[in-house]
Amino acid sequence: MNDPLDLTREPLQIRRLTYADLPQAIAIERRSFPTPWSLAMFVLELSKPSGICLAALVRDRICGYLVCSRYDTVWHIMNIAVDGPRRRHGIATELLERLFERADRPGVQYTLEVRMSNDAAIALYERFGFQSSGLRRGYYHDNKEDALIMWRTVPEPRAAGAVIGEATQGARA
Ligand SMILES: CC(C)(COP(=O)(O)OP(=O)(O)OC[C@H]1O[C@@H](n2cnc3c(N)ncnc32)[C@H](O)[C@@H]1OP(=O)(O)O)[C@@H](O)C(=O)NCCC(=O)NCCS
């Protein structure tokens, strides 16, 4: 029989996250984070015309989402989550790839904060070239955990032939 969690048999759809998706997204959010976003926080982010908010769906059900806001030339990845049983099937990777397809431009930067203890997310971001560039001490209110600040910079064309690390060293907190 088909494994209901086998994504190799189930096409993954990535599209814009809409207000109608929020009940499903919030259910995943509550299962994923100790201090989940409220409905109002999602609505605020979706209302920003310059943001990119994406939903991942399997069989028309939301199984993951990504929320990214733009501040000038810097994109801030505000939120990303995949429903527990659907993890380690490449869904977050697909969401990030679609974000970068849309937003990558030479010199553009992405930043985010992640809990120091969140090895899964840190490994994911490092795969995409994010580098750590400092801490926000006691950033998370629930347990006063520090946030790791990470940056990814899209190389300028002239720097593209140079060492990629050189381009990413411009990351700043
Ligand atoms: C972090 C999260 C979004 C990853 O989603 P995902 O769909 O499982 O990620 P992917 O399957 O695309 O994983 C890509 C790579 O990230 C790394 N990774 C993901 N989960 C990992 C884990 N639990 N442990 C170690 N590495 C992990 C691996 O390198 C993985 O590649 P691999 O499976 O080939 O080894 C998911 O675990 C999640 O929703 N966590 C709770 C919410 C959260 O912490 N969000 C991040 C807030 S900053």
C-alpha cells in the first residue's frame, strides 16, 4: 500500500500563502513552536505588499509555510515551519528554493534569528549558505534563550568568480 507520508508519491505544491490558509498554518504553528505566532501576526505579515509568503501543500492540505518580509534590500525570514510528520522530506528546502528564485538579486541579503538549540533549522540554513554573525542575548521570552543571527548574501556578479565566503563576510547584525 502507499505510505501516506511518502512524498515521493505525492506531488508537493508551492504557492502563495493566503488568508484562507491561516487556520491550517496556525495549527502547524502551534504544534511547532513554544511561543506560536498569533493570527494577528500572520495577518500583518500577509498584508505587507513587499513580502513573500509561501505555502506548501500535499493533497490540497497545508503542510508547511514560509513568511519573509523585505526591508529595503534585506529580506528577513520571519517564520518557516513544516508539520511534524512531513519533516525531512525536503519541504522546507523547497520553500526556501522558491523564495530565493523570486527574491535573489546580486547583493541582496537575507537574515533571520534562530534558537541556539534549533539544530535542525541551523543545519537547514547552513545548507543554503547562511552564516552566523552574532547573538541576540535572551531573545526568546519563554526561556531567555539566545538567538543566533544568520545572514546569506547573494554575490555581486564581479565577486561571483571570487571566493563565495568573501561575499558573505559582509553580513552584519
Ligand atoms: C526546521 C524545519 C522547518 C525543517 O523542515 P524540513 O522540511 O524537515 O527540512 P528539509 O527536509 O528540507 O531538510 C533539509 C536539510 O536540513 C537539515 N535538517 C532538517 N531537519 C533536521 C534535523 N531534524 N536534524 C538535522 N538536520 C536537519 C538536513 O541537512 C536536511 O537535509 P537531509 O534531510 O538531506 O539530511 C522543521 O524541522 C520545522 O518545522 N521545525 C519546527 C519549526 C522551526 O524550528 N522552524 C525554524 C524557526 S527558525
